[in-house]
Amino acid sequence: MKVGERGQVTIPREIREKFGINSSTRVEFSVVDGAIILKKTPVKIGIGKWRGKCATNFSRQGYSSVDKFMDDIRGKA
């Protein structure tokens, strides 16, 4: 495989399909023991918008907190 004038290379289709890489996938490069490593950048999930969404449902079921609910389903007293 040849590197293009602007430093671009094409990832073979088989590799893209195997690892779920598409045109919107973000990747990062690193050097490990003299080898160039390409890996998918982990997708950050914005969980802040979900904060407090379950409070009403938990309180309807008689729980004062998520911790109390987790203790209950884990069988802790």
C-alpha cells in the first residue's frame, strides 16, 4: 500500500468491516515499540442528560435512592 501525497492511506474493506470502521469513525494513532498503531477512538456517551430521570420511577416503587434499589436486587439488607 502506498501513502498518498497528503499522507492518506486506504484501510482495506475487510479490515473496515471487521472492526466497524466507516466514514464517521474517529481513530487515533500511537507508536508502540516502533510500530504505528491505529485504533478506534472510544465514543463518549453523554450521560449527564440522563441524571435524575429515574428518580420518579424509583420513588414510585418505594426506593429512596438508586443505591437502595441496587441493594434490594442484589439481595443485600
